[in-house]
Amino acid sequence: MKNEVIVKSSAAVRAMPIGAGKGTSCSVLIGPGEAPNFALRKFVMEPGGGMPRHTNKVEHEQYILKGGAEVGIGGETYQVKEGDVVFIPEGVPHWYKADGEAGFEFLCIVPNKPDTIEILDTGC
């Protein structure tokens, strides 16, 4: 791993579709090979897109950039929008359903630790 300053255009980072999701892609803006402690990812969900109920072995810190979504975390459902922040503890089931008109974009910061994703429900 390099230990140097990173400055780059997010537009230069290729977005990869998320197979388990619907209309969802992810760009790893700063990856585990670039920074020692955290990875920075940008998720984009097309209008009506989303991610099914799943768990991760790492926590998530998220900042909503654009649009809005219904987000299920544990047994609660939240309406989130641009400017909101979300914390999802490790191991807690969560899911996303993007707004049907505006879509949904957010930054997600996760620790650089081994992660396992377990899909609990295949619907978005």
C-alpha cells in the first residue's frame, strides 16, 4: 500500500454494476490499496433501483449526495435525502429503494477489513 497523497477526479473512476442490486453501481474512489484505514465508495441507484436486504461484516458511514431513498436498517425504515448521514453497524441487516423520480447517490466509507456480504432477501 502506498502512503502518499491522493488527488483525482471521481469521473475518472469506473462505476461497476452491483449484481445483487437493481439499477445500482459502485465506484471505489479510494480503495484499500490506496489508503491504510478506510475505503471511500460512491453508490448510484437509478430511479426505482435498490439493494436487497443484506448484512456486511463491516460498519458503513454514509453521506447522501443526491436524491432520496427508503432505507431499511434493522427493523426500522427511514426516508433519507440529500445532506443526510447514515450509520449502519456491522452485521445489521439493511436495504435500499431509490426514489422513483430522482434516484439516489451516496458516499459510503467502510473500514479496510475483510468483509462478507450475505444476501437475506433477493427482492429490491
